[in-house]
Amino acid sequence: MRPAVFLLLVVFPLPGFAQMYKCVDERGVTTYSDKPRPGCKGGEVDIRPSPPTTGSAIPREGQDLGRQEADFQRRRIERERAEEKAASQRAALERRCSSLHTELQRLATTRRLVTVDAKGERTEVDDATRNARMASLQAEIAKQCR
């Protein structure tokens, strides 16, 4: 029988009700106790439990939460699309810069350069054309590829 009573008291604790008293002495020191003290200013302290931090939130009147949620989702989708567009533009720019650097390296070699036209005829690139193309590539790289 005793273990059952003990278990009941442990599992179902009884609520404790107590009263607090505030006491301010002649030196201005404030103390709190469960019994009133003679010669102290103060009195009973109203102890109320704080509201729970969990639970359902009560919406304020006049707020349309469904509309706010829809607006939030719309803004989120727009932001994701803008990020995807910016990422694809960065990737395209990186590919363009890579091809410009590759062409510049090919032109910077000391080997003789040959081009092939649409008919399949090979023609040698002269130094003036090579230097002009290298200058235009360097200007484009400086402008676009930072």
C-alpha cells in the first residue's frame, strides 16, 4: 500500500499555493519571504503564473493571415527565380571568359597560325591580324572578366 501512495504522490503532485510578502526595511533593502515581517513596508506580492510560451497564437483582428502567407510564398518564389537567373548568367559569363582566355593563349604562341575557311582552304594568319585580335581579346577580357 505504501509504494502505491508514494507512486501516486510522485506521479500526481499536488499544486502548491503560497503567498509572498515584500519587505523594505529602514535602510531600503528589499527582501521577500513567505511570512509578513513586522516593521517593514510592503505587503503581499501578487504572484500570477506567466502565460505559456507554447501553444497556439491568437491572430490579431483585421489581419488576413492567408494573404500574408501567399505574399510571402510569392516573394520567396520570385527570389529563388532571380537567384537561378543570376547563377545561369554567372555560368555563361564564366564559359565566355574561359573561351576568351583559351583563344588568347592560342594566339600568344610563337607557332605559325593557320585558319581554315568554309571551303576548306588553309590560310596563314599574319602578325598584324594576330596582334589586332590579341588586343581586342585583352580589351574584352578586361571589360567582362574581372
